[in-house]
Amino acid sequence: MAKKVVRRAQSKKTAAKSKTSKTSTKKAPARKRLDEATLMDRYPQVVKGTLAFNTSGRYKGKQSVKIDCEFAGCRTRREVATSDLFQISMCEPHVAEARKARRAEARKAKKAA
């Protein structure tokens, strides 16, 4: 009977050790928020005065800005998350148009080869 008590006590100790080793006491690093001047230096399509932190909607919990479409003659503005600025430079209709043109070019190249 004494052996059972000892075994139970040991199992409680090992359970306590495993619980403390699994939990982490480190805090996640704070996210660096970008300022508008830095964004405008890196990305010329950003419109001045449009940087905002969204608490609801499509970009909930993210910073977003408005950009001007870089397609020739188009002055349409589009809201995008700052994390997507490196890959977005046109409004949605012109992105679709450019994608369609790339696909047609690829088809022509494939047929010619």
C-alpha cells in the first residue's frame, strides 16, 4: 500500500514538471508600426494622409493605406493593408486586365514554341 502512495506522489511531481516546461514565460515581441513617411519613401503609390489602423472590416487589426493606381491615366484609389504594399500597385479592374494580358501572352508563346 505504501508503494502506491509513493507512485502517486512521483506521478504528481512529473506532471507538475511537464506542465511548467510546456508553458512559455516569454512575451511575444510588440509589432512595429510603420509611419507614413517611411511608407511613402518605399512605395510611391501611397496617398499622403490615408494611413489608418482598422478595428473592423476587411483589414481588421491591421494598418491600411490608400494607393493611387499606377496604370497610365487612371487615378482610382484602392485601400490595401500595409503588409501587401510590396505587391499591389494598381486598382482591381486594371489588375484583372493585366493578368488577362499576361495569360494571353503566355498562350501565344506556348503556341509559337
